[in-house]
Amino acid sequence: MRTNEGVTVRGNEGAVPHGSGPRGPEIWLRGAAGEPEQPSRQYEEEHRLLPRARQFSWIATHGGAGSSTLATVFGGHDAGRDWPRPDRGEPASVLLVGRTHAAGLDAVSHTLDIFRRGDAPPGLDLDAIVLVADAPGRLPRQLTQRVKVINSVIDVYRVPWMPAWRTGDLTGPLPREAAPLARLTGRTAP
């Protein structure tokens, strides 16, 4: 028996020959034929070390922000307008959600300021802001400037206007603009 890069390779000792006779092809099997092989230690270690997708709590910074829809589409806990409770098993990693209209950006800025001052409940980690388009098309310049100011403080992920979501159809593929948020949340399938 010899070891090569963490893989055990056996010689012919103890192996069972399988083939079509003395002159036919020979295939050497380890152990009894039909016995399932056990995963190698290297395989187990590699798969144990794979990072799991982090779970998030989606917090709506105002009514109608879209946290319920985002939690359904991307996964995670919909905290609504409440603070998540990690002591009850709710994720401590927070994504603040707001619409891109003026009132939505005001609400996002206000909640962001709560975290900045340290007035959020202890143990919560603000990971990013998620801005959901309030209408189809481009943002007016003054709103784009406000988004840039928020983005200078924390990562901002944008979700474009989704007509299907408006009617409750959350099954369609994600638009390309939502790909960075999908990567953050670990959502892989459309």
C-alpha cells in the first residue's frame, strides 16, 4: 500500500480480480464487489470547510419597502419594521430595505443613522442597504445624488422595478442588476 497526495492506493493484495478470464481485461476492485465506498477524509474535510450562505434579516425602513418580497425571493428572515432577535434564532446580519423615492431614502438615512450612533440593539451587524426601485426607469438626478451619499457610507445593492413582483409573481428569473445581491445572499437559482 502506498500513499499519493492523501489518496490511499492499494496494490493487488487483498483485491478481488474481475474480468472475462485469464486473457481478458482485468479490473481490480477494493473490498467486496457492490460495497459502497466511504468518502475519503480529504473529501469530508473539504466539504466541512465550505462556507455556508450567511443568513440575513431584512428590515423595512418604512412601510412598503419590500422586505417581505426580498426575503421570499432571496431567502432570510423578514423582520418587517422590527429589530431582529438573535436570541430567538433570528439572523443578526441585517440588510436595511427602502424604496428609491424621497421618503424611502429619508427612512433609510434615518435608520442608518441609528446604527451609526450605536443606538441599534446590541449584537446586530448592518451589512448593507438594499434599495428597491419605486418606479420603472432612471432615478431623477437629486435622488441619484442621495443614493451616492448613502453608498459612500455603506454598500448599496439596487433592485430594479419588477412588474411581475407587483402582481405577486415571484417565480421569474432575477434581472442581471440583482446579481450582486443574489451573490451576497447566496441565492443561486432563479
